[in-house]
Amino acid sequence: MSPLHFLLTLGLSVAVATMAHAPAWAQDERLVIYNAQHETLAQEWASAFTEQTGIPVILRQGADLEVANQIVQEGANSPADLFLTENSPAMVLVDNAGLFEPLPADVLEAVPPQYRPGNGHWIGIAARSTVFAYNASRLTKNDLPKTMAELAEPQWQGRWAASPSGADFQALVAAYLALEGEEATAQWLEGLKRNAVIVRGNRAALAAANNGEVDGALIYHYYWFGDRAGTDENSNKTELHYFGHEDPGAFVSLSGAGLLASSQHKQSALEFLRFITGAKGQAALREGQSFEYTVGLDQPANPALVPLAELDAPQIDPAQLDNRKVIELMIAADLL
Amino acid sequence: MLTAPSLLRRSGPSRGHALLLAFAAMVALLSLLPLAFVLWIALDSGWETVVAMVFRRKVADLLINSALLLGLALPICLALAVALAFLVERTDLPLRKLWSWLFVAPLAVPAFVHSYAWSSVAPGFHGLWAAVLVSVLAYLPFLYLPVAAQLRRLDPVLEETAGALGRAPIQVFFSVTLPQLRLALCGGGLLVGLHLLAEYGLFVLTRFDTFATAIVDQFQAVYNGPAANLLGGVLVLVCFALLLLEIALRGDERYARVGSGAARPGRRHRLGRLAWPVLFLLIGFVGLTLGVPALTLGRWLIQGGAGIWRLDMIGEALWQTILLALFGALLTTLAAFPMAWLSIRRPSRLQKLLEASHYYVGALPGVIVALALVTIAVRFIQPLYQSVPTLLLAYMLMFLPRALVGLRASIAQAPVELERVAANLGRPPLLAIWHTTLRLAAPGAAASAALVALGIANELTGTLMLAPNGTRTLAMRFWSYTSELNFAAAAPYAVLMVALSLPLVVLLRLEADGRPAR
């Protein structure tokens, strides 16, 4: 075979392979969802939705802020119809770029006002609470930190773990910023840099507390519940401490969903939003293995969880969670 | 006619040469896209931002970390590769064949599986030494494979002559044997160095920050921000330093053997009383490289039971991974051939510059390459955004170094005289190369393609960003489940990645094994 022949054959084979794949890429009638929520949960929603309505759904997976930024880069050409996240700052980022279509009242009213932004450009679909998971053999209830601010004080040096590189933690810092202001946040981050054992991922933080390397870890609640329900290997020696008292450490982070203004399938997309905030969609949160909180009206959470209403979380409009400033402060503190 | 002067002609105008040069230049231009992108971001963000983002404490820390990692892991890898290859090829070590397989096998284990396995076996093991250990365990085969192959092919006559002239065996090793391994050591060492710079998955859980981990952190927080790209720029500089070092050390001596007769296998040294301690050490070593990942994957599988084998999802991911790896590997090997040929047959300044453009991308984390292609596709060639061709191009850029190293070594062993004879017998220039060198280098090319396919089968970031909607490779599913902490459900995907990689590793090993001494 001559080189030219070979090239031609290769080109043809690629073309054939492309066509063999074509059904997966024909995006005409399919609802394209850029998903940063857990894939298992989103897939469960998508399958049940398709079963009920006949509308096919394609999920594209990524992490909160990278997908948000990708949507911003795609702008009006974005192939996405909907965007689902784990935390609010990624929604705010897309919203600030003016890419969300404001949602109609009937869609918004599926969740109570505290679980959606004031401007109504997107909607809450699930929630997670900040917790301090502590090693029960190293700390008693009296030794626990009263506030998140306390963790930046000298007595906590080297005693707790966190994963500041993740979107989860950055949402928490955004809440701290909204509640306490820029200067206090910059100082708290300095304290974090000094005091915390820095790991990558909330699971690693929980594991560090569990194996006694540190006394506790500042994470979201569902990592602990998920581990307990699963292998138990990173949580069996830890308990959860909820800060309460409207402390920044009691922050409840809202997972969101928004409709892209550039979408060609707005009716189906709204249908999907109604579905996931409605009885069936929220039941997936209650009954599944995600251990995230439900936010739909009259939709109780998984009975294993401490009810949201009892957490005494601080009041923040999620539209205020400003990721840009957070990143700026974290870079200044050499955390990123 | 076959005349002496035309046989010995070393350079001069040749159409085949010009064509290959043009092709190599095109590949080099494509490879420069990520660098151009990084420079453009730097210019676009202004000098002040560059100063603020580059000249800061964090970057200094990262430089120190990367230097320490390279400075420790690379020499350890080099020394270990030579030691292990010598044991297998030149001593009477029992079960040599088996050991040789076991030393290559870690190639089939994806880097992040190593990482998860170690964090689960030794959760308290962190920092520089943890990073060095997992790097050595994961990347040693990149060096062992070429070094062992080269050692086997060496003509023992040189060593025997040195011995007969009164050199002690240890002197013979350092003054005769080791210098002849130079090409293999340089090529493999460069590959390991590039991977150490670009690797993210291996270091996720070791709490050791390198440029690659910092870039990925930045990317996940701010995506296409100046910080991530400027860190990428610094990484390119580090990489060029590495390339200059390699080019300086490599030299351009001749390594092919011509003449009547053939090289015979070298004499084996007796281990004697050392045999048992050596065996113990090797068992321990293989326990670390293979035992630890096997233990962790096995535990996950057992916890998951039968429920985790969702065959519909697994089958789809397997099929897509195989297709992408296959086409990506073909494309990359083909693209690397012109430069590999030029670097052996026509080394020059221009050629070295073009070659460096082929290599440097290997030191960049996939994120930077993918970001550049996403940006270009979104802005200028929208129909190719999130399409297979763009994804294959990204794979090609990321894995060119893997293809080049293998091709170079096998072309270097094909005598140039054959090409000239074919040309002088009237073959068109490209066909002359095709029928002689390429044919002789074919097993090496297959091995290069296998090495690329291995990389693609485990690649994640680029695939996540560039693949068409609906694509789910094995690596994507593994990542998705582990980020939900569902390790049991992730396990089948990791096992399949290993299973898929095994035939490629067998191919690599057989190629190295079966190549006759030339």
C-alpha cells in the first residue's frame, strides 16, 4: 500500500466511524443538558423524564465552574439547552454573562423563595449543608468550633482539613464573603492557609479526619452520609457538627438549574425543570443514594438527614454569591 | 546504476526529503497552536497581570516542587530501568521472561488508579516522597522497555574486546555498555520527564502540587483565565530546558549495524549467592507496582458485587474508547513519522526546532491543549466544535512524543543504505522510504501506536471538553463515579481500562522481545 493509499484509507475509516456514531450526535430533537450535578442523579432524572414525556435527553458531564465558563465561552452558539450545577456560584457566573432566560412564575413557584435567586433567572433543584465532620475520639462536643471564623484562629493550627481547590469550598467562601465582607474573608483565607491541612477533594478531607491525621474537616454533609451508606471506610470514626446560629459555617449551598436563552427547545426544557422540581424529581433525592436535600414545596428530605429547617442557616440570596472575587482573594492568599 | 558516491551521499536535494520536511513542518505548526494560545492570553492580559500571576510565591513553590520531582524521580527511574534490564538480559536470574513481563505490566494501570490505590492502602503517605514513589512505579516501564530492548540487541563483541584488553567487568559496563544505551535512556527519560510535568491524575491524592495540578485547579475555578495559561507558559519553559538537555545528551552517533554476520546474544553473568536477595527485592517491587492497584480494585469489585456490571453502559463506553484509541493512535503515529525520519536521517537546526515543537506539548496538561482547541473551534470553526476530528487532533498533539520516541529508535536501527539502494534502483523517494525503512521500522511503529493508544484510552480532560455530546469513555465513567464516591460502581471501568491496555502492553513487549539483534 502506498502512503497515499494509506492516508485515504485512514480518512475513510474515520468518516465511517463518524457516521456510525451519528445517532448519538444528531442533536435536533434532543434536550442537551450540561450537567455538573452527580451523573447518577441526573441520569435518573433524564431517564424518568424521557419515559414520561418521550423527549430524549443528552447529558454532557463536567464540574461546576468549568462548565459555567465553557457556556460563557460558547455564548450564543452554545449547544446546551439547560445547565445543572452542584453549587450556586456557577449559576451566577452564567447569569452575569446574561445567558439565562428568565423563568416563568409557574416554574419558579415549585420551590420556596429562599431556594431560588431573587431575580428569578434560575431555580434551586437540591441543597447541601456545610458541616464540620470531626473525629469523635479526638474531640468531644465541648471542643467543637462554635463558628467557622474560629477555625482561622491559632488554636486550630494543623487540626482541620479542607479542599479549597473545589467548587464546593469556593461556594462556602463566597457565602463568607457575602456575609462578612471582603476584609474578613481575606483574613479568614490567610487563617485557612496557616491552619488547614490542604487536600484535594472533600472525600480526602473527610478521610484525614477519620484516620486521625486531623481533628475535623470542613465539608458538605452528603459526603459523610454517602460514605456511611457505602463502604464506611472514611467516616466510621467521625460525627457531624452543624454550626447553626446563622453562622457562615451553617451555609446551605443551593444546586441550581437554568435555561439558556439560546436554547432551541425552550418548551421541553421548561418541562424538564418542572419535572425535576416536582414530586417525581424530588423523590429521586429523597429515596436515592445522593443524600442531597430536597428543595421542592412540600417535599420532605431523606429521613436520614437533619431537616433543612432545623439547620438555622444564614439568609443569603444565592444571586449574591460572587465567584470572581472569591478566586481573586484565593489567588492573593496563594491557595490557587 | 549503483555507484559508490551515490550510496554514500549524505545530503543534497531530494524530493522525498522535502515532502517529509513539509509534512513535519505542518505537524509542528499544529503543535504550536497551544503555545500560540498561551502567548496570546499573555499578551491579551497585559504585562501587569503577567507579573502578578507569574512572579508570586505560589509559582516559586511550584517550580521548586517540579524541579525536586524531576530531580529525584528521573534519576531513580533511569538507574532502576538499567538495573532491572541488566538483571533480565545479562544475568542468569531465574524466570527472566516472567519478570520482564511484570516490569512492563504497570503500563496497563491508569495513573489515577495508582493514585487511588495508594491513598487507600497508605492514607497517611503524602508529599514529595509519595509523589516520587508513585511516579517511579507508574512510569518506569517507559524506560525499562527501550533500555531492555537495546541491551538485548547490543553486539557483545565490543564488550568482549574491552574485557580482553584488561578492563574489569564493572569498567566494561560503564565505559562500553552504558554509552550504547544512550539513545534508549535519553528517549525514555524524556518521555518520563514530560509525563511528570503534565501528569495530574497521579498526584491528585498525594498532596503534592505541581504545575499541572495548579493549572487544573485554576481551570476548574476560572477555566480560561490568565492564571492557568500563564502557569502553562512557565511549564513550556521548563519543558524546553528538558528538551535542550536531552538533545545535548543524545548526540547523533550511528547505532545501526551493517556488515556480514549478525550480532549474537551477550554472555550472561552469574548471580550466584546474590540470586535470593535479588528475587526478594523484585517480588517486593512488583508487589508495589501491581499488587497495590490489584488489591484496591479487587476490594472495590467485591464490595460492588454483581450489581455494578451494568453491561449496557459498560459496553457503550468500551466501544467508544476502543474507537477513539484506535483512530487516535493511527493518526498520531502517522503524523510523527516524518519528524522521526528526519531526526535520524537529516538532523539539522531547523529539524531540531521542529522536533522541539512536536515534543513540548507532551509536557502540558491536557487542559491547556483542550482549552486552546475549544477556543479556536468556538470562534473560528464552529462546525468542528465538539466533533471527533477536533478530539483526534487533541490526542495527536498530546501524544506525539510517545509516538516519536518509539519511531526514532526503530528508524535508527534501519540501515540508511537500504533506502539509498532503493532510490538508486528507481523507486520514487517516498516509496523508497516506505519499502525499506518503514518496513523495517513497522514493528517499532506498531509499538509506538500501542503506546499512544494506551494514553488515549486513559485520557480524561481533553475528552471531557472536546468530545461530541453523548460520548462516554471508560475514563469518563470512572471519573464520574469516583467523584460521586461510588468506588464500587467505578471499579468495572478501571478494570476494563486495564483489560483494554493489556493487549497493547503485550504488543509493546513482544515487539521489544522479538526484534532480532541488528
